[in-house]
Amino acid sequence: MSDARALVDEIARGGLAELHTHLGGSVDPAVMWTLAHEQGISLPVKDYWDFVELVTVDPRGVEGLPELDQIYKWTELIQSSPLAVERSVHHAIGGAYRTQNITTLELRFNPMKRNRGGERDLDHIIMAAVRGLDRAGLEYPRVRAGLILMMDRTFTRAQNEVIVEKAIRYRERGIVGLDIAGPRPNGGRYPYRELAPLVETARAAGLGITIHVGEEGGTDGIAEIGEVVEHLRPERIGHGILAAQDEETMVLLKDAGVVLEICPTSNLLTHALANEEALRDTVATFVDRGVAFTIATDGPEMMRTHLRDELQLLIELGVLGADALQSVNARGHEAAFVNRTI
């Protein structure tokens, strides 16, 4: 065993924290395969190994986020029933604990992308996720787990309003936060400030706020980070790696106390970061400027990685030492929205 792996395993004995993982990317393909067949979903492939290729990212990566979204469309379709959502949440939490000793976990998903365009009742989908959360809590009492509901950048305001309303309705049942992701409309800049009323409503109800921003988009992506911090005031930001290219934005993040949720392998696979050297430089810059961050997978099964692998990678790149690794993991536990429900 390498020294880096031994160090990660030692820290993991006390419990790891993962705050950024999508339900659509967190379930073993074998489970997804069975769920698809149980629901009679017509798949474009007939062999299991071809299915694995369909719902995971090839080690060579994808050509940006639009191609990744096409993979998510399959996992979201398979999870588009109460039965599938309940089992997916239960499996994701249990698997995270059994394989990685993750004791603080937040799973995020968009319920409106799992009701088959309105065919399935949205409340039934969310309640099924809550049942999966409850079942996992009974089986793995050491794990503090919560659910984050996601708005979408392609949705209308009315659709996103419904998601906020549902997140608030189930606030006492395990929904701990609100997020927004999805493709950037026409690849251009997204008007995040228009979400401010919805975000403030969610915040007033006690929900944590994390926003997908600064993963891609070049100078527009950097400007979006500033817009999000100023107008939405999130506690956390999903990815945010473009901030490392702009000193003013890093000062803004530091002063606001925003915690970035960095997903190394995912950013490499989507070419948000060109290579491991770019990853090393980005993380090292955040460390040097005092920008707070946690490490996550984005979706361990879809990305073919695990949280221990992510931490080991950063050690091997010479970015994090033992003390820094301990601090990053501790920050994950501390920054979790699930803390508010305890």
C-alpha cells in the first residue's frame, strides 16, 4: 500500500465527509440495470457491460458538460419512479459508508427530472427519497445524511418555484438544501441574480444554499461566481474552480466564507481542467489564497472513482499533506447542511 493510501485510510477511520454527489451518479450500475429491467424500461443496449458504458464516463472523458448531461438523462430516466428513487437513495448512502466509511453525506437530485414530465407525482418521488434516507439511517446509524433538491438552469421560473416549495415542504423530513445546475442555456451566461427571491425564500425556511457555478464558461463563468456570491449569498458553491484564475474573485470567496465543493476526477473527465497539472495548480492556488474547499466525487459510480481515490490523488500531486487533508475533511463535516437538522 502506498504512503498516500495509508494516510487516506488513517483519516477515513474517523469518518469521511462528501457534500457534492448526484444521485444519478451514485448508484452501482448493477443496481441501475436491475431497476431498469424491473420497470420495463427500453434500453438501447441488451448486454450488461454495454449498459455500464452507457451510464458511466469513459476514462478518456467526455467533450464537456453537454455530453455528460446525455449520460445523466439515462440514469434520471431509470430513477423516475418512487421504487427506483427509494432504492437509489438507500443504496447510495449504504454504499458510501460500506466502501469509504463516509459518515457525512449529502445527495442531490432534481425531482422534476424523475417524474417523467409530470406522469409521476412529484410528492411521491420526494417521499420515496425520504423513505430511502430513513431506511439507510436505520441500517447505518453512524451516517448523517441529507438530501439537496436541485433547480435547473433550463427550467422556467415557475418550475423552479415548485422545486423550492417542495424543498421547504419536506424540510423536516430530510431535505437540507437547495441547488441549481443543468446546462447553461445556449452555452451563454446564466442570470443567477434572478433566482435571488427563490433562494431567499429557501434560506428563510432554514435550507442550506449551494450553487453550481464556475465549473465552465471561461470569463463568463468567473463573472457568474461573483454574481452568485453577491446576489445569492450561498454557503457553498459546487465546483467554482474558475475562481483560481481571478484574484478578485478569490478574495470575494474568502471574505464571504464560501466553501467550494471541488470534484477533481470529474473536472478532469469533463475537461473543465485540462490535466493533472492544472488540477494541482488550481487547488494549490486556493490553498495559498485561503479559499475554503472540500473534496467530493460528483458521482462515484458514474465517474468510476471514490472519495478515497480523490484524496489520494491530491496527496500524490503534492497539493495536500496530512494536516491539510485532515482540515479539508473536517471542513466537510462542519459545512454540511445536515448539521442544521441535528
